Amino acid sequence: MSRTKVKPIKRKMSKAAFKEHCWGLAFVSPPFIGFCIFMAFPIVFAFVASLTKWNGMNQMLDNFVGLDNYIKLLGDEKFWKVLLNTVIYMIGIPVGMILALVIAVGMNRKIKGIKILRTLYYVPVVSSLVAVAILWMWVFNYDYGLLNSIIKAVTGAHGPNWLGDEFWVKVSMIIFMVWKGLGGSIILYLAGLQSIPRDYYEAAKIDGANGLKLFRYITMPLVSPVTFYLLITGLIGGFQVFVEVLVMVPNGGLNYSAATVVFYLYDKAFGNNQMGYGSAMAFILAIFIFIITAINFKAQDKWVKTIE
């Protein structure tokens, strides 16, 4: 017995529904157009540029070299060195998160002057990055910097050459970046701590839990969404460190020991006019960031808890 297929009746959109549809498109179109102009087009343009030997002045498509820039980049020892420097700087991410959580726990109390203290910790976040980098450059000065003056007054010995030594320049950059981002992390952790119901702590105390167990089994798991957010944004931002190095060690440090991937990218693209090579570097960096971010999102279910 044959079955006849019934075609669905297409109903004409009502005037009110059509008007609502148009208004929806009107509200969506500005961010979509902005994305196309400021995100999609530059990405496509940079990818095309990465396949050429474009220097910013010559005709891009007339200097097509295919994957040569990528092959050259994989054999570039300087690139792998600055990538290692960038990864080393990311030691500051967990250090900053631990400090921020400890300070946030201390600030999550109703004591006199706590709002002023919170504001003081947040001031570096809203301060100009260039201005505070110049300030810290003077703090780290070898001859008459504040840090070495304190070390000399306390120990009698002269402090290290913070920005002129291959090892200490990395330590200096980590200290500065942790200090700069600490206030923002503290504010986010404070918001997370204040969203935890007090009933959880009271019930745990009745069961005999001490302060350490409260922190380990209640506080840390329930602020894990904040930790996850700070981890993701910290890793993405860590791969894009540039201004700090450009201001504090404009030459990239001794033997390029302070340079990051973005600093090297800038040096190649705008210092040596190798725009195509710089674009290839940007795409490799984007791939690294995408892979690491995807891994973190995949693993979040194992350790990120939410308040139910």
C-alpha cells in the first residue's frame, strides 16, 4: 500500500511577525557587521599575507610563497626561544591566582577600612600599563632603584641586575605582571566568595570541620568557576604579553632573554618589514592559544564545581 507524502503547508508570515523579525535583524546586524570588519576580514587578510613575502609596501599577491614562511618559522631558533620565554612568564599565573585567593579570603570580612583597602589593591588594574611599567623600570634599576636600595640597606650587599641579567629579567617581569593583575583577580574572587551560602560553612562547622577543611572542601571548590575564568584569560593574555617588554626592556633583554612571541612578531613585522613572516607567526600563536584553551574547556568538568 503506497503512502502519499503530505507536503507541509507554508504559512505566510504575519505582518507583526515580519516586523519583529526585521527588528531582530536590526539589533543583531551592528555586532555582526563589526565582527566582519574588525575580526573576520583581518583574520582572512592576515592568513593571505602569511602566504606571501609581503613587506607592507610591495604587492602582496605578486609575492606569493605558499607555506615557506611557516616552514621557516618552525626552524627559527629565535622563535622557539621567545616562545619558551613566554611560557616561563606564565609561572606568574598560578602565583597570582594563589595570592589573589588568599588576599580575597582576608578581605572578605566586615572590618573598618576594608573598602579603602580593596580600592588600593585595584588601582594598578585601572592604571596605565605604560605608566606603571616605567615606574617599575625605575624600581628595578640596578644602580639606584628602590628594590636594590632596600636590599643594600638590609643586607649590605648590592642587589642583582634585574633588567640586565638573563635570569633576573624573567623574575622581574613575572613580579611586575603578578602585581599588575592581582587587583582584578582579587575582585573576582571576592565576588565568588560572597556568592557562597553561609549555610555550607555553618553545617560543616557543626560536623567538626576546622578552618583549613572549610577552605579546602568548600571555598576552593565553589570558587573554581572563578579560578577557571582567571586561568583561561590568564593563558590567553600571557601569550600576548608585549607592552611590558617593549617599555621595560626595549631591546628584548640580553640575548633576547626577555622577548615574548608578540614582541618578536612586532620586531619582525614592523622592525624588519617582514609582514608576511609576522602574519605566519601570528597564526602559529593563534593555534597554540586555541589548542590550550580547548584543552582547558575539555578538562573543566573534572574540577570546576558550581553552587547548586
